[in-house]
Amino acid sequence: MQKTILIALVTAIAVTSCTPEQKSATINADLGIDNAGKIAYLVNYDTNEKIDSATVNDSIATFNVSDASSPILARILVEGRRYGHLVLEPGTIEFVTGTPSGTPLNDLFVAYEDRQLKLSQDYRALPDSATEEQAQALIDEARVFTDSLRDANLDNPVGYYFFLQDAYEMSLPELDKAIAAHPALGNFERIQKLRQSMLSKAETSVGSKFKDFEVTYNDSTYRLSDYVGNGKFLLVDFWASWCGPCIRETKVIKELYNQYKDKGLEVLGVAVWDEPENTLQAIEQHELPWQQIINAQYIPTDIYGIPAIPCILLIDPEGNIISRDKQDEELIADVRAAMESRK
């Protein structure tokens, strides 16, 4: 019964529409006083193409798009930093603390956050005497609501957004099955790239030879092959300055670097999806002593099928990938095993 009610709710919200004669969109984005005077960009979430730009006046950036009749998922960037997502559609959109509202599809995000907040509050309010079944019922209700919201909106950017949250955890057969059931999903660039990344990841899994790539920065060209071999193991860290988990993992990498740098281990950082000036600032701020390839963007992540960072590879002196996607204790164990194998 509860599932039926939730599906009815999200379906009812989804079918709400704008007046057909309105095509333009205005977005009033509160980006914080710290961004005053900076340039904010409205970017197509799927293609990363810039749609509009605006100067942040005090804390507000106002974007005006003359034709938003075909809704798209967008996000706002300031100096490369992400400030949340929204649906670009006709009407006036208020964007506050990363949440969009004021138009039908954007109000779906508000409904989602309100519902999840209520369920979260109910979960925390459970008495100590609550059973596992009562707790699991609330978890299941949250999942049902998210799934229902996604499934009721797979023909618009809201459904696409929520589909992506699960897509990165899917196997290739699961993704292909979803695309076959909803062919429109296959038209999105991110879905196409995700599918290709799954194929690329399979080709660069443990036991495979490394694949070379080259990046040009400040009129110099850097290749992964410049660092592989030389009789040493190479730990490659794909990271970005804005990525919290990446920065946290540098503590582990520093420990490995200090322990094994004189015993046959080299470390290479590869900065992806980041602005070079932010990368350089992070290198200095966090005192990263190893070599870096700057401004790699999507070049290596496309080749290696990397959907999220940090992604860490360990390559042996012969160029074989012997560890991938490990962090913390698992990464330490793999590096230790590799170093001990050459004693």
C-alpha cells in the first residue's frame, strides 16, 4: 500500500507542466558572499558545455536563457567548483544552498529532499526498543520513493539524474538492459561514456598491460610511459583538488612513499577533472612530494574507464597492472606484497 501511494505521488508531481508559450528561464543562484565578483557558469551537466555566465553580485548570480523549452540537467560552476544541479526549464528558478525550486521539474528535487529528510528524522527518532524490521522498513521506504521518482521521470532530466546515481554501480549487462528498456537513456553522453568506461575498465583491469596516454601542459608533453618501468613499481594516483576522498588518501600514499621510495617504488599523481591552478595550490597546500601530470582532464579517465576518483593503480616494472581501485589498508597490503615479492 505504501509503495502504491509513493508511486502515485511522484507520478502526479511529474506530469505537472509549464505553460506552453513560455520558453525563457531565469535562474537566481545564491552562491555565497565568498564568490562575490567571480564569474559563475551555467553548464550542461551531460555534455559539460557552457550555457551562460554571470558575475556574482554580492552572493547572487542571475542567469537568463532565452530558450529553455527543451529541459536539460545543468549545474553551476565557479572557478571549477561545483555548486549543485538543477533542471534548466522555462520559468524562474531559485537556487539556494544547492537546491533548485520554483519550476515543476526542479520542485521534484525539493519533494525528494523533503521526503528523505522526513524519513531520516523518523529513523533517528526510533526508540532503542525498535526492531531491525522497523528500521529496515524506513530504509526500504526511502529506496522505494527514490526508485519511484526515478522511474516516473525517465523521460526527463530528473529521472536521468537519479538513474545516474545507480548506473555507476551497475554491471555492463545491467546497464545494457536498462537502456534497452528505456532507449532515451542511451542518448545521454554520460551514459554513453559510462558504457565505454566499463569496456575500458575491463581492458585495464588487474593482469592487463598499462595503456599509455599523453597530456600537454605549458607547452610540454607528458606520457605515462615516461614513468613506467625503470626497474621500479609505479603507484599512479588519479585525483583532483576538490575531491575530499582524494585528499584524505594522500596521507596513505605519503606513508607508502616514505617507506618504499628508496626500495623501488615511485609515485605519480595525475590530476584530472580540475583547473591547473587549483591543482598546483593543492600540491603545495598538502605538501605532495611526488611527480605530477597536470591538467590531464578526461584523457586518462576515458582510457582507463575511471568513473570516480580517487582511482589508484599499481604497475609493476614490466608494465603490468597488479592492483587497481584499492585504498587504505587494501592499498597498503598490495604495495607491501609487491615490494616484498622483489626481495
